Amino acid sequence: MSGSTIRELHVMEDFDAVSLLYAEVWGSRPGSSPIPAEVMRALAHSGNYVAGAYEDDRLVGASVAFFGEPAGTRLHSHITAAVSGHGAGLALKLHQRRWALARRLRRITWTYDPLVRRNAYFNLVKLGARPEGYLTSFYGAMDDAVNGGDESDRVLAAWDLTAPSPPAVSELPAGAAHRLRDHEGRPETAATEAGTVLIDLPDDIEALRRTDPGAAHAWRLAVRHTLGGLLGEGARVVGFHERRRYVVQRATTPRA
């Protein structure tokens, strides 16, 4: 699966290296890493999770998580990043899972940008996590190279460590209908009373932020309105179809 070696981190030299890796991955300005080394030092010293992935002694990924409420049941994974092509992201999450289970925790939660297709696929299909809520502009506007000044809407994903992974959605239920569709690169919404709702994502939101900020913003608002609105009504995301669309089951099927 991966040649990465995962180890927990405890010394400032390692935390400095992780901080630099995060800054590189996010394209942050010098001195503006998403999480400072001294914060990682404090978290690790107080018993939280800070781990690095190494390949031939080179840092290729890292993850930082801390305990959440309810106490004794949940780990919140604040930030995980990996250099592509090494399988370090999956190796880190599986190591984090073992770490949490060894401490009798039942859930790991984290947030991710719902517009990024590869992250949605990784979280929902490869790991089997499920969205539990939509957080509008959770961190405010972010001006790093990845977020490109976009509003930081996030989905709160939860990974139930005690349950078997849900099956991937290979075939859509009969009657499933689009609530949000990709139409020639732009979001197109449609009213539907279907019990199973489909929400498309753009091909590459990060590239779109650079080449067409107006279209990227339109996608942000469309996903916020559709996916965020459905989750707010109690709907459940039950899968991610063809690596490009959320499959959402309404809490109750409206009458025709």
C-alpha cells in the first residue's frame, strides 16, 4: 500500500520540518504555515496526536489531531497533508485510526472543502467517513495558494471506528435526480422532490479559482445552497458516485 514509515513526533526539529511541509503544500507565505511548530509541540506534549510519514528518512506527510467532545470518545483531526505519489495520506489516516482505537476512542472527525473532488472521494469512499454537517466560511477567507481567497466552507466528516465501512455506491437508486449539475463547467441547480439527490462537483476547483474566480465562487454558493441546505434539513450523504458527485438521501421522502 505504501512504503511510508509513520512515527509520532516529539522534538522541535521534527515539528519545524512539519511546519515547513505544510507551508509548501498550502503555498503559504514565509512564516505563515497553517500550524506553527510550537503549537504542535504543545499538542504532542499534552498527549495529542502529531505524526509524520517518512520515506527513506524524508518527511512526505504529517497529521495533527487533538481530543474532542464528548471527552474520551472522539479525536478531531485538524490537519493532514502529504506529498502526492507516496500513499502517505492513507498510511497516516490508518495509523491515526489505530492510535485512536488504542485509546478506546470511537470516532475521528475532521473538516474538508466539499468542492475538492479527490478529498471527497478519499474521505467517503476510501475511508468510509460520512459528512455530518456543513460549516459556512469556517475559517473565513483564506489567501494561500490552495484556497485562493475563496470562502472556507467546510464539511464536518465523521469516521465511525467501530462500524464496518459502508459500501461504495456503484449504481444509483431508481428515481435519483440532480439537484446540482455541472453544465459546461458551470453549476446548474434544479428543483426536485426525489428522495435521493445528486450534487455534482467541478472538475478541478483549485484550478478554477486561478483561471475563473467568478465560476469558482458560483460553485461555492451552489454547493453551499444545495448540499448545505440538505444537510441542514437532516439529509445524509450516503455515497460519492463516479468520483464526481455526492449521493444524498433526504431525511424523509417528499410526497409526489
